[in-house]
Amino acid sequence: MGKVVVVTGAGAGVGRAAVEEFARHGYDIALLSRDVARIERAAADLQASYGVHALGISTDVADADAVEAAASRIERELGPIDVWVNVAMATVFAPVSRLTANEFERGTKVTYLGQVHGTMAALARMRTRDRGTIVNVGSALGYRSVPLQSIYCGAKFAVRGFTDALRSEIIHDRLNIHLTMVDLPALNTPQFDWALNKMGKKAQPVAPIYEPEVAARAIFFAATHRRRQVWVGFPTVKAILANRIAPGLIDRYLARAGYEGQLTDEPLEPDAPGNLFEPVAGDYGAHGRFDSRSRKGSWEMFTNRHRNAFWALAGIGLAGVALLVNKKKSV
């Protein structure tokens, strides 16, 4: 029996790219998402393409009982869960003044509590075996919020706080369970076509944009290496570090540029779909509509994957500079 990975939000976007990446490496896959037709089609594609076992389970991650039931079914049908990846998310493009309490509650339940529910279901089973890996997917927006996405940003901040607290508990209990977090940049996914949007214009990711396969490779890397955290893309690094240095300056910059940067000039159709409360039907995959503008690799991710070699080369370079400086001084 092969290794088993569970991916939430597996029907499209990053989750869909992630199941493809794990299947490519021979993992049996459990796909959790609300749209049953989409995940069943994805599961069939994975089985046909990679010869792995794939199980699609229609699951709303905001429902803790549904997530627990899915985890029990996965272990019955596929075997012990080795890796659990929390990807599912929901957002609304709108200022706070135009949001409702129900929208805040729903977005928070999916994006934050969905990760809590998945982590709890995985942890309960991994503790009994004293092994396993949990990958929580974060965002640069979990460190530096932007206007028009207060629901998503607040939830990603909460995911980070929850993950850090749990990590210390795992260390305290001396468990051989690896908890890691992958923070993502702007990505070319369908969320910009189906997220609830109250702005009257089509939404877009803020450039530079990365293909979802970049995120998928980072998630697989985090799941198979003992990294506490993985930052994907230099924009993620820049946003996190810049906010530590000059948060007030960034507040004012985003007040000027944060609206138009997330919106195109194209008018939003009156009947545009919104997936906050119900899934949007259709043949959606990993990619959104921004392929022509998206990057297929991340230099920062490359250095993270090869950090030992990177730091060795950096050390050699610094030693060479020091040697040249000393020679000049001695002349």
C-alpha cells in the first residue's frame, strides 16, 4: 500500500495542482471539495494518468463533522493518512463597509476553521501512530493585509497564529509529526472568476503572478522535507519583510494602489458566479485566465529547495571577497 495524501480544496486551483503533484510521485490521493462532479472527474483523471488510487469526497471543510467523517472514510478505503494538506479557501472582493456578518462568518469558516478542522482530523489519527505531516497553506496576505480582502486576510492571519501555537504543542509532546506552513504569492487560479465580487469590475491577482504548479511543487517539497516554513516567490518575501520595516508606509501605498491593482478594467457580468455559499459548477481546473502573464518558476523557491548548496556558494563568495579585501590592504 502506497502513501496517502489528503488535499482539501482539491477541485480546482492550487488544490487541483497539488493532487497532480503528489500523484506524479506515486501517492494515493483523497480529494476533498464541495463540487462532487469536479472531484470525481479529477480523481478519475489521476487514476488514469498515474495509476494511483484516488478518492473524491464531497466535503464542506467549514463543517467539522463532515471533515471528520471524510478522514474516517479515507483511512478505511485508502489506508493511514501520511500527509494532510489544507488548501481550501474562500474570499470576497469588497470593502468592509459592503460586507455582511454572514459573509465574514462563512469566509472565516472556510479559510481559517477549514484548516483547523482538517488539522484536528489529521492530528487525531497521526498521534496514535506518532508519524505524519500536516501542511497548512498560508499567504503573503497573512502578514500584510490588502484592501478589498479583509475576510481572506483575517483568516490567513488566524491560520498562522493557530499553526505556530500547535507547533509548540507538538514539540512539547515530543511527537514525530511534522507541521509546516507554505506561504503563497499571487497565483493564476479560478478564484478570480468565481469569488464573490461586489466591485463591478473583474478581479485579478497583483503581478507578478505565478502558475499554480509553482505552489504545488512548494507544497510537496514542504511535505517531504523538514522545513518549518516555506515562502514561495520573492513578492512573498518582500511583502513579509517590508511590512516589518515600514507598515505605515505600506498602509498609505495600498490606500492609493491597492484597489486598482486588484481590479481590471473589464466590467463584471451581472450574473457573475460567486462560490462563497455554494460551489460554482463548471469545468474548472488548476489554472485561471492569466496564463499569458504568469511565471512558471520561483527563484526564491529554488534557493529554499537547495538552501545548503546556496549557503555554501554564498559562503565561498563572501570568503573570496574577504580574501580580495585583505590582499588590497596588504599591498
